[in-house]
Amino acid sequence: MQRHRRHEGHGRVEQSFVEGDDFTRRRAHNPGMVKPADTPFADPKPTSARDEALAAYRALGYNRPPQTKPTLRGRSVPVAQAASHAPTLAHLSQLAQDSQQRLMALKGLLPPPLLASLQGGPIEGSDWCVLVPNSAVGAKLRQFLPAIAAHLRSKGWDVQTIRLKVRVR
């Protein structure tokens, strides 16, 4: 049995909540707008897990489910595969791979500690840029530039000039 609670001495009905089985639950804002379950406009039976969860939230008095973190939809795709499907990204990834291959071709030519500190940079036609960690490594590598260019040309790459750039951390 549900009844409204009255304030003492005022003679009016308090509209904030209805006492009953669960007296802390608030009344519906517009009780006349609530659709009974037996009307033709009632929600259809839940068909999926999502519909069942939404029906459970509605039964608890929620208009919409609580906010949660967004979920990723679909399946994940590796970056290399996604880059190969886009023409611009495919060209950039091909240039990055070519730069790494050029750097690995210098394996027998440069000392291993020096080679480990280098990073392949952009390729622009017959120019290749090599990124160095500091100016001391750049000065040492500058001594090897003619031998590096000749070695890469003998391996089949068209390298006329090699630029050195110091990486900014």
C-alpha cells in the first residue's frame, strides 16, 4: 500500500517521494506519461544482452544506462596493414622501410657502436638524411660519408648526397 506523507500542520501532501515497499525511490516526474506494460506502445521483449541490460536499468528507474568508458568497435588492425591500404601511408611506410634497409646495409662498413646510434631519416630522390644523436657522432660520421655513398651505390641505391641532422630529444 502506498500513501503520501503529510507535513504536520501544513495540510499539504509532500511530492518528493512515496512511502511503500521502497520508500526512498522517487516518484516518476510525469506519472501520466508512463506507458503501462499492456498497451500496444510498450517496449518489445529484449532480444539481445544489450536490450536485457537496458530493460534492467529501466526497471531500476534509469532513463539511460550510466556513463562508461567508450569501447572499441570492430577488430584491431596492425599499423603496417592499415598503412598498406592507404596510398599515402603506404608510400611513407615504403620510404621508411627503404631508409632502414639502407642503414642495415652499412653493417660491415661502420663500427657497431656508431651504427647503433644512427637512425634512418627521410629519402628525397637521390638525397638521404641520417639522424645522429649529437654533433660528435655527426663529425665522426662525416668522415665516412664518401665511403657510405659509394657503398650504397654499389648495393643498388641511387644515393648522391647524404645529409646529417642532429636529433632533438
